Amino acid sequence: MDGGGTLVLGWGNPARRDDGLGPAFAEGVAGLALPAVAAESPYQLEVEYAAEVARYERVLFADADRSGPAPFWVRRLAPASIAPSFSSHSIAPGAVLALARDLFGAAPEAWLLGIRGYEFEDFREGLSPAARTNLDAALAYAARTLGSGVLEEYPEGLRDAAAHNPAAACER
């Protein structure tokens, strides 16, 4: 889908209970079969996703959030500097955007969605009931906004909340 459309990247580890919210969201979006919307669910974000992100007009990154508001939040996302690392594995969404810009000259409209999760310590698959409810709310948002092609911040006013830092909330 070169030069248009929306890519949804929902990452996380489904074997860690609610950490699987990102992949569950991507799979749910894929099930909506929205035109011009593609969804992928990697275990973690890697530098290679910069090339994929560069092919789209818009990208929505989705992950579980341990401390944000329920049921979910959505914020615009800008490219971020890439911190030095000994590994190219598991980079932040803003770093993926920076690589897409720097390597491919791409600047897709970007959003970060955090779905509130509660149980992350168990080594077993399956979302907690509360996380499943939050996922359903996030998928309803996705059906409405991705279907119309116009994403929007949610909930309004969260940006002013000093206790919540959306840029870091989904990072591990």
C-alpha cells in the first residue's frame, strides 16, 4: 500500500496477560476489514519497521499501558531522537518515526494509543476481563476514526494532566 492508507502497529507479548493488548488491538482492527487500513502485531518494535512506516500516510502505534487512564488514550506522536543502544531491537515508536524520516524522507501522520492493562506479571495468555473491556472500547474508537480516516486525541484534556506522560507510558 505505497503512498497512502493507515498502518496499525500493535506490539506486545500475549504470553504476559495484558501485555498482549497491542497485538489484540491490531488483530481486532484487521478483523474490521477497513479499506486502506493494514494491521501488524509484532512482539516488539524494531528498526526494520521504519521502512514499513515510510510506505503509509498515517500510522497508529498501539500498546498496553500500565498506568494511563481507562479505557485508553490517544495522542499525536512526533519523531524522537534515537538513544544510543547496544541493540537494534525494541525501539520506541518515536524512534521508528525518526528513522522513517531520516532514511526514507517520510513523515506520516503518527499517533500513539495506550490501552489500560492491569495484569502483566503472569506468564499465561489471555487478557484480564477489565483489559478486554478496555480493548473493546479502543476497537470501537478505531472503527469510527480509522473508518473515517480522521484520528483524534482521546480523552480530551489528558494532555494537561501532569501525572501522565503519554510519550513514555507504553515503553518498557
